[in-house]
Amino acid sequence: MPPSPRRRLLARVLIAIVIAIVTVIFVLMAAQFKWAGNAGHQLTTLVPQGTFSSAINTLVDPVFFVAGVVGVLVIGAIGFITWKFRERPDDDGEFPVQLHGKTSFEIGWTALPALILAAVGVFTVMTLIDLNKPEPQAMQVEVSGQQWWWAYHYDLNHDGNYKGDADITTATELVIPVGKVVELSVTSNDVIHSFWIPALNGKRDAVPGQHHPWKIQADHAGVFRGQCTEFCGLSHANMRMIVRALPQDEFDLWVANQLRTAVEPAAGSEAAAGKAVFLGQLCSSCHLINGVNNEKVADPKTGVAGQLQSGVAPDLTHLMSRGTFIGSIQNLYAPDDPNDPSLPGDPNNVSLPGNPRAALVGGPIDEALVNRPALESWLRNPPGVKPASAVPNKAGLLRGMPNLGLTEVQIDQLIAYLTTLK
Ligand code: CUA
């Protein structure tokens, strides 16, 4: 029996309501990402905050619009045809007339998409050429992916060498001056990683033995988060990074502080005992503290010892000038709070929660704000915090920091020492 007109009307109304609800949900989601700022969405590409990410976004908007219109037309046509030509009880069983081979249609639906894609292609290639244009006069930084953190080597004196005495090395957090283009040379020390700060630019693969040029620029001071986007082993998900854009005067102070050698702890202090633990344990075989164990850290490529280079572990010389550690998965100052609204929302918030801005540039550290629980649990059992590779590589090296079996006294002494490294 065919459905009554009332039931048919009801079905149509229901379908219309479902379509309306789905449309509203999609529009609200788009609005949330696109127009509500990036609060709570630290890794969105849709809220560009620099020249290069804006160039990419300028491509995304029209392509999204065209794809949206085409999508609505295609899905709408499929829905309409499915509805109109559905099987009915009084069908005579005859097959509808087929359109296969209709030349005008074939040409039409081949040419139109080809034209749309060609137009998109022209603008995409233009943008790509622009993004890859070298900026030799810009500050040069080598970005090196490691299992599982990022090392940054600044060629401050512009002599083509990232690791000279006049250059600086840091880890996890890339500090740049606001508004300036910074040219990156992205590489890897072990496996393939991918460097991605979505608010500032797209992704660039970090491949061992290759140096891929890339650029970033931030329109305003702030903290821009990133994440390794190429699966690179157990702690791939724990391989995060931060770009911290500082006003030029603060950036200059940051540089001046980074160029200093480590602060020497007072004789007989707990920090001095911690320094002895650092030198006596395996710590000093991988981590460099400039002015402390330069002679122990060799350049893996040249075998030359004593260079400002952090080998297979982060340089700790100015540890406390950073806001995060352990591949940026934990805060060095206030405890981690994923819901802290001060993180990405405030465009001028250069500091992480609790991290006094002064600490960035070598100023005094408020001991009360130091995230001791995170430092302690990390030193107590690193693989428990950030899973490390259980299988040694060809060189017999484990990836990631091993459990050194430190005593609680040694851990306290080490923290006393580490927190002097500003
Ligand atoms: Cu490095 Cu994923």
C-alpha cells in the first residue's frame, strides 16, 4: 500500500530537519575554528599568525569555498536523484534511459573540474615558489629533529656555520624576534621527523643528511605550539615544540643570556653537589652545559670535541630560560594545566603559566614556581614519563634518556643544580 500523503509529508519534514541540523553543526564548527580565534586549538592552521601561514590560508579559503559549493551541488544532486528515481510499488520494471556516451556531458564534466584544478594549481605553485624563496639576509637557524625533541642551532654571526663559538644552541623552544623572517634549515639527527608550527607555516620534513630550507615569521609576540608530524618511534606523540616570539629588545637580551656560559654554583652548596652528580653520572656524556663539560661532548660528524653542540640530548646551559622540557610535554614552571586559558588565547602572552618573563632572558627565577614534581619524576624514571626505545640502535645507543637509578638525594642535588642554569 503506498504511504499516505500525511506520512510522506512527515518524512520530508524529518529529512529537512536532519539536513538543517547537520548544516548548522558544520557551520558552527567552521565558525569556531575560523572566527573564534584559536583558544583551545593550539594546532589549527585556520588561524594564521604570520606571513607564511597567512599565504597558505589565502589559498585555503577560496579552495574551501569552491570545494564546498561543488560538494553541496554533487551531494544535493545525488540526494535528489536517489529520492526522485527511487523504486516505487507501481514500477513497470523497465530500466531508465542511460546517458553513457553523451559527448556534451562528458566534455563538460571533464573540462570544468580541469579548469578549476588548473586555477587552484596556478595559485598553489605561486605560493610554493614564494614560500621556498631563500632569505639569505635573515637570521639562520638549523632545526634538527632528534628522538624525541628538537635542537636549534643559531648562526648568529652569519658565517655559514651553525655551531661556531659565537653561535647559540638551544632545545625544544625556538625563540625568534617578532615580525622578522627567520630562515630555518630543517634536518634530522636520526630518523625522519616533520617540523610544524601551524600558526606560522606549514610542515617541513626533517630528513637525516638533508637540509630543507623553511621560513617562519610571527606577526605578534606570543607562544606558538607545534608537533612532530612524521611518525618517528615510540615517543613521536611526545615530540612537541614551541616557537616563542619576543619583541626585538627582549630577543636581544635572550641572545645575550644564551651566549653566557653556565653559572657556577657556590662551593659547598647543594647545587655544587648536583654539578658533581651531573659530571659523575652519564648525564654529562650526552647533555652539554657550556663551560662545564664542553670537552666531553664531541661533534658526532667531525669527532671534534668542545663545540657548542648538544649531541644526542638537549643543551642544558640555559635550561631555566625555557618554559617547557621533555620535548615540550611538561612545563618547567607552573604545573601543567591543559585548560589554562592563558596558554594560546592571549596573543601577547609570551610566558607559559607561572614562567616569569624575566626567566626567559636570564633574570631571577622564582623557586616557588619551579615545577619540581615534573623534574623529580623525570629524573626518577625518564622512560616512565616519555617512553624511550627499548632496543639499542646500530651504534648500541638507546634513544631517549635512560633510567640512571639516581637516589632521592642525588635527584634533589641535581634539581638544585639544574635550577641555577638560567
Ligand atoms: Cu619526531 Cu615524530
